[in-house]
Amino acid sequence: MWIEWTIAIRFLREGKAQSTLILVGIAVGVAVIVFLTALITGLQSNIIERTLGTQAHIKVQPLEERNRVLAPADGAVQLVLESKRVQRLRSINNWQGVRDVLDSLPRITAVSPLISGPAFARRGEALQSVALVGIDPARYRRIIPVQDEIVAGVFRVGAGNAVIGRQLASDLGMRVGDKLRLDGGQGRDSVVNIAGIFELGVRELDARYVYLDMKQAQSLLDLAGAATVIDLRVDDIFAAQEVAARVARLTGLKAESWMETNGQLMNALRSQSLSTRMISVFVALSVALGIASVLSVSVVQRTREIGILRAMGTTRGQMLRVFLVQGAVFGLAGSVLGGAAGYGLVAAFNTFGPKLFYIPVDPVLPLAAAALATLTGVLSAAVPARRAAALDPVEAIRHV
């Protein structure tokens, strides 16, 4: 390939203006691909982190209760107007055994049983509807790191202590150390000490969640020894649906992944990914057309030189490879410049842009962009390369 490389580089040096323009064009295209892909990836990671920072990857719950129609013993047909059954708060049967089974499953990194149900929070004349969440602190912290979101006090539940959201504390005019009466209905109430105040960043949760230990919540909800939900965390968030299906088959319970509960978010993420791929395709297409047009002009301008080289013994295959090498050089050199420019844009965004989120750059991304640009350069050079290789030496030398 030494001869091909020498001739290819010589041709590129003779057309410096054309070579510079196409290199700039490729660099701009690669920079757009790198920056845009990194931006969308960072945005998606930020959205997912914010969403899953306040919820489990998978929730395991009892199956919904359904009405059952008993057929008459005589086999007669009867028509029944059936209304949907009211769903009551129920415990997971043998939830300790289910918890132990889930602890042993691969891909599940954290398991946290809890009991959750409605109640009222009273302070003086103020009354708020809240959601009691009875937890095992050591396990629950592995699902949702509430301790990292404490804005006042400490994260401590049990022994008469509770942790509430910042919005709820504001609505009730409460501070750390104040007493709060929780009413579970039917005469079940309890007074707890506010040990800490958290802010998860979701108004609904900050205004309603009250964290207790499981025994306190079980007593208030009249479900002694019960767990109504088992929260799971998995090693790959995008495998949550697959793991949820396996858990449902294994336990016979309802297992719902975050993908099901956040359907609109998943649609938005898919749309963003699709738009990024479409932009990358069109940028690559424009780069390919630019390289092809420059090399086509080069073939016309150097027809006489190509004829002389062919007459001196250069084979069709060698001449074909000369222009393929030019396409590869264009793609590789342009992608290196574009990758550096893309990194610069990302660094500028992280340093001087709005501090909404941080854009990480996967080291594989510039390499993938370089490989794509190089391949595009070789493929786009194929047509002019074949044209150059097909030139007849005698006709080419006569060309003026």
C-alpha cells in the first residue's frame, strides 16, 4: 500500500483548498454528532436519575381482588351485573419468605418490604391527608437514599420518631422536635416526634410522605405483621421490565416496573433517542456527499495524471485504492478534529452553560464517531474510485 498512500497524499496536497474545506465540513459534522449525542445522553441520564431517585425500580404487590360468580348446582345459566370490586389494603402473603427468595435472585441488588397506607396528620386545628410509609431503614436506604435528602434534623425512624417531607412540614407549620398526631381511622392514632425533614424534589411526595418504622405503621393501619409492598432495585434499570416479569412468574404476585408506571417518560426517551439517530444519519449522509463530490472533481481534474500512472504500470486495483485511501484519510482526519471540537463544546457547556445537569462523555463515543466517519469516507469514495480505475490510459493521456 506504500505506492497508494504516496499517490493519495500527493493528490490531497495539490488540492489544499478543497481538502481543507472538506476536512472542516467533516469536523463540523462529527462535532455535532459527538456533542448532540452526549447532550441527549446526559439529559436522559439526568431525567432517569431524578425519576428513579424517588421510586423503586420494581414494586411487588398483591394481585387485585376480583369478584367470583358461582355457577348454580343445577347448571342453569344466570346473568349477573358485576361491578368492579373495591380494593382494600392487604398484606402480601408470607412476605418474609418472598423477601428471602427475592434476595437470592440475580440482577436484584436491593429488596425492601414496607407497609404503606393513608392516614391523617393533625396538629392543632390543621389537618392533612398523608401517606404512611413503614420501612426497614437499613433496607429502604438501598432503594431510595432518603438520608441524603434530609434538609433538617436526621433520618431516624422507630421509637416514636418519624421523618416528614418539607412541604408537609410547611403546611402544618412544623419543625424538627415538634409532635405530630397521626390518625389511621377507627380510633387508631399515635403521636410521633419529628426527627427529620426531607426534600425529594417531588411536590406530591414532599407534601404527603411520612416515614415510620414498620411496627408503628402496622399498628396505625391495623395490619399487624404485614407488608403491603416489596420494593426492588436492579443492576440495570432498562432490564427492570424483564426482571419484573420473572418475579411475577416466580411469586404469583403483581410486579410492576418503573417503565410501566412511567409510560410517558419512556415514550419521551425513545423519541429523543430516535431524533438523535436521525440527526446522526443525515449528518453522515451530508459528509458522504461532500467527500464523494470532492473526489469526483479530483478524478476529473487529474484525468491526465491518472492516465500517465496507468501507462507507467499502475494497476486498476492500485488506482482504486488510491481514492479509497483519500476517502479514509478525509474521514479519519476530519473525525479527529471533530471529536476534539465535540469535547470542547461539552467542556464549554459544563463550565459556562446553565447548571441544569452535567454532560458526561463516554470515551467510546469519539471512537465510534471516528469509525463511522472513516467508514463513510471509504464508502463515499467508492464511486469516484471506480471511475478513476476504469479510465483507459490512452484516452486519459489525450485528455486536456
